[in-house]
Amino acid sequence: MKRIVVLGGGYGGILTAKHLEKKFRKLDVKITLIDKNPYHTMLTELHEVAAGRVHEDSIKIYFEQVFAGRRIDFEMDEIHKIDFDNQKLISKNNEYPYDYLVIGTGCKPTFFGHDEYKEHVFTLWSLEDATLLHEHILQQFRNAAKEKDEEIRKQMLSFVVVGAGFTGVEMAGELAEYVPELCREYQVMREEVSIRLLDMAPRVLPTFPEKLSDNALKKLNKLKVECHTGSPCSNVTENSIQFGVDVIKSKTIIWTTGVEGSSLIDSMDDIEKKGRGRLVCNKYLQAEGKENVYVVGDNIFYIPEGEERPVPQMVENAENSSKLVAHNIIAEISEKDKKEYKPRFHGAIVSIGARKGLAQVGMPNMIVNIKNSFIALFIKHFINVVYFMQVLGWHKVWSYIKHEFFNTSNNRSMVGGLFSKKTPSIWTVPVRIWLGFMWFLQGLPKVINKISGGWDSYCTLNEFPATFENNGLVCSALGETMNFVNVSDMANNYDVPGTTFQNVKGFDKILTYINEFFAGLKPNVTTPGYGMSYNVLYVFDYYQQNFKWIGWLFAALEWMYHIFMNISEWFMNTIVTWVAPFFEFVLAIGELGVGILLILGLFTVLAASGSLILTIMVIVGSLFSYNGLFLSELFWYLVASIVLLNFGGNGHVLSLDYYVMPKVRGFLQKIPFIKKWYLYGEKVDS
Ligand SMILES: Cc1cc2nc3c(=O)[nH]c(=O)nc-3n(C[C@H](O)[C@H](O)[C@H](O)COP(=O)(O)OP(=O)(O)OC[C@H]3O[C@@H](n4cnc5c(N)ncnc54)[C@H](O)[C@@H]3O)c2cc1C
């Protein structure tokens, strides 16, 4: 059995393991992923946690859940050393032998040789970094709120972000949107708070074109971020930083100047490295000189053919490399040809706060610059959704949509607060009980009818909603409709002004039939409804007389029409005699069941979905039914069902779900199929 070990469950590692498992499901291969954390961290959203937009749980994805039902073993362990000669990974207490190794340990912030700064600054490259920084920001506001000394207060409320690249700009923008919220909460004046963004490069976002940089600068200034560029930072202490000749006093210095290889890579001296701790790779992404060691993500140092720079340390590179590495390992084991790494990159997107962002995206030969707008952010969300689909399916996508759009506070989302107003769920309880009661009233008489007279006793197809007032009326309309035994009977019984259905020939007949159909959509069929198609008939008549081929065409159509009519006749007969009563019986039971469940608050989401489906069926049914019965009351059912679809967990308020659902959840989570397809998970709800 071949042992493949993936070291690091970041963007590159997690996808490599999944790609490998998909291919190796039936082969004798053991795949193990090792990570020092029990969860994968969505690093691209760290600034959102640091600046209090989303909770830390929102950006964790537990490996246990990702690999559930898959042949991938997860080991939580921190590897200290890789013994390439003996092919094993070594941690404090364990050793992990491998035949093939994939290294994807990512990066850590770099201090460009000034490691003494480390203890005075905050970094942003792990979940711990983000939560620590968030807590520190809150603490500064708490302290400032009770500090009388203006100088000390100013220092507490001074925030400095060092490095105006992607991470720095995202952090500064996010913080700027957070500050007004904090000022309100801690009764601090906004004017007392300062956010500075520093960089030795001549402009913010130096890798973007100048126009985009200027645009970013404008947006940052609008958010009251002071941007200072063109001078180096030096002399960082606990409470200050020197920028050029100026000394800025601050208790919060956030260091986002760039990255270097992870600590493990740092410690390796028996492997070739370049470009701040990246592993030199050949075109198959094998580490130079080590055939059974592959590299993914930020750890790769590889310059693709025709390029001048190594591949970027970005998520897209991690995704691309994971596919290639999985393919090449499979190829090697099954003795097939390996592929060369020829990645295509589609640009970069930077958010400035929760509502807008900038982007440079497109194909290598057609790059589009998107200035500060919601479009860039929309693309970013879309890319994230695609990534989550690969990692944890719709379950994660839904949780992402919830924490980015529905559960946001202070309008901090791309659509402001449009989707996110929270209402206490208790207010939906009367709606639930009332809707349940109404369904109960619909279902009960029908079920009693069926039980007393036999399941096929009484045709109730259109009898909805059977309100107290219209019950009799509906039933008589219904009786009329159901007296038509088949389609041609229906047609023959229906008088078209000036003619009858039988007298109309060929294509005209179809038109008349269509006409009938549309007329049927209206509750009260009146003559004006026929106006339009009589004009059409006239036009066709004219052509039929003047062009022979139109006659042939009509003949062909008539032939098809007859076939169709025969089939539909058979179909209608079957429906009327057997399918319809059976269907109604099921429907009646469904109505009663949905009613009872909603009243009790048991399986509320399912019952609300049932209510929605039943309502839609009845609406569609009434549109297509011959008598065109449609009552606006149906919309109340529709709207109430949507409200009860449990956005925000209202099913658990004053209901049996409160007691039952935790047990159901526990049971479902044990079913392998459910685990594997991420249908019902835990720990990702936010
Ligand atoms: C704040 C921020 C914002 C970003 N925004 C973007 C963006 O918008 N777009 C973009 O493309 N990129 C962005 N990036 C960069 C992107 O996150 C990285 O390129 C990507 O994470 C690289 O993936 P990876 O798999 O190489 O490493 P990582 O995702 O860093 O994963 C490395 C994994 O290895 C594990 N590990 C490390 N050492 C060990 C060890 N010794 N033993 C066991 N496990 C270990 C870690 O726990 C981690 O799970 C951003 C990064 C940050 C920090």
C-alpha cells in the first residue's frame, strides 16, 4: 500500500487530498493529511475577524467534517522535521512514514531581518492573530473610554497598519468601517481615533496599475485612513514606530509587510530554497532533487516557461497546483505521463471595507481594471463560493452567505443592511400556527371524505383554498370541470363564438385550442379574450390560400397534432379515472400533515417547505385548469410559507423542534451518505 502524506491543510493541501481521494477511492492507497490545527482557516477573511465583521467560527472549516465519509485520515499534529532520507515526518511525539509527500505549509509574516519587532506588533496570518488583534482593538477602546489623559488616550486610539499591499489595505479599510461602530459603543469621539497606513513603496497597492492605486487611495481617505508612502519604517517599540523621520505613538501596530516560508521550511537545510523560504520546484512541482516530494501553494518557487517571476502566493496558485500535484502523483503510481505546471491566473481582488473593492481581473491577454465598486466585491464573493463548493459543498456556501449577508451588523455587507435586519423569531410563531391551522382546515374535511367514501370517491383537485365562504362555489365549479371526460369532450362542449371546435380545421384548430387555453387562464371567460388569435387566424388563412407549401406544413402539423391529441386523450382519461383521485388523496393527507406539524412546530423547515410546494402546485394547477380558478388567497399561503422557511432558526421558538431537532441532528450526522455529501453538518453554522 502506497502512503501519501499531505502536510498542511491550507488551500493547497485540502484540495490536493480531496483530488487524490477521488481518484484513489478504489485503489490500495492510504492518504493522510496532517495539520497543526483541527480546522482549515480561510485566511482571505482574517481581516474581517480582526475588525469584528464576522465571528471567528465563520472562517474555520473542520477537517473532520471535510473528510467525513472519505478515505482520508486526518492527523492533528505539528511537524518539526522532515527526514527526506528515511521518508518520514517527525513531530514531538510521532513519526509519519510516507512514500509520497506533498508539502503545503504556507507562509508566515516576514520582518526582513528585524525579528526584534515581532514582540511589539500584531501580525495577520492565522486565526489566532486575527482574534488576538480583535480583542486588543476592543481593549483599546475600553481603556480609552475611561482614560482622562488626552495623550495616553490618543495613543490608545491610534492604529497603524504597516504595509500597503493587499493585506494591509484590506485590514485598514475594514478597521475604518469598524471604528464608527466602536465609537458609538464606547462613547468615544471619531476625531480622536486615527488609522494610518504606511509603506516604503511610492503608492498603496504598488502591484496594481497607478490608476487603481489612486482609486484605492481616494477610497481609503474617504474612510479617514491616512496613507503615508515612500519612506521606510524603522525602530518599532512597544508604543511607537518610526516612519521616515516621524515617530508615531501607537499601542496597535499591525504588521502586514509581506511573507516568508513557514517555520518548518525555515528549519530545513537539506532542500533547495529561493525567494524568502520557498521550495525550488521542477516543472512537475516536485521539490528539486526529491522525486517523491511535491509542493503546493505558497511554498512553491517555480517560474513557468515564458514568465519572469515565480508563481504568485495566492489562492488561485494553491488551487491550480493542488490539481496538478494530485494528477502527477496518480500518474506516477499508475505509471502514466506527468503534466507540466502551466498555471493561468485571473488577477487579484482587494476589498476596502465590506461594501466595495478593486480588482484587476480577466485572462492573461485581456486584463480588466475594476475601480472601487461593488462589482469587484461581488466577484470576490463568487470566487469564494466556488472554492467552498469544492471544499465543503452547499452547506458551507449557505453558512458563508449567512455570515456575509444575512447575519451582518451595522450594515457591514456588500448590500448594506438590506438583507440583514434581525427580527426576534418569536414574532413568527403566530404566522406558523395560523398557517398550520389553515392547512389543517383544508386537509381535514377532504381526508374525512376520502375515508368515508373510499380514496377515489370525490374529485377535489381544484378545491383550494376551501375557505368558509367559497367552499360551495368552488365545489360546483369543480364538478363542471371534472364532468368533461376527455380533451375532445372538453373542446366540443366549449363554444367558440361563431363556430365550434369541430368545425375548425388544421393549424387553425391548434390556434383555437391555444386560444381556449389562454382564455381558460382568466377566471371569467369573455368574448374579448378571443380577439387576438382571430387576427392570427385571418393572417394564416391568407397565407394558406396563397402558398401551397404552407398547406403541406399545416398538414404535417395537423398530423403531429393528432398524435399529440391521442396521447393527451389517453393521458387525460387515465388522470381522471385513476391518477387524479390518488393524487388528491395524497394531497389531502399532505395538507393535514403540514397543518399538524406547523401547529406543533415539529420539523418546521420540512413542513414549511411542504406548505410552499403544495401552494405552488395549487397555483400552477389553477393556472392550467380548464375553469381557470384562481384565488388571490393563495399568495398568503405562499408568503407565509417563505417566512417560515426557518431563516434565522425560527423553527425552534415555542415549538417541539426545540426538543426534537438536536436528537435528529445527532442521528443524521452519523449517516455516512449525509456526512459525505455535507448535507447536514455541525460546527459551520454561524
Ligand atoms: C489576510 C489575508 C488575506 C489574503 N487575501 C487573499 C486574497 O484575497 N486572494 C488570494 O488569492 N490570496 C489571499 N491571501 C493569500 C492566501 O491566503 C494564500 O496564498 C493561501 O493561503 C496559500 O495556501 P497554502 O495552502 O499554500 O497555505 P495556507 O493556506 O497558509 O495553509 C498552510 C497550512 O499548513 C499548516 N501548517 C504549517 N506548518 C505546519 C506544520 N509544521 N505542521 C503541521 N501543519 C502545518 C497550517 O496550519 C495551515 O493550515 C491572503 C492571505 C491573508 C493572510
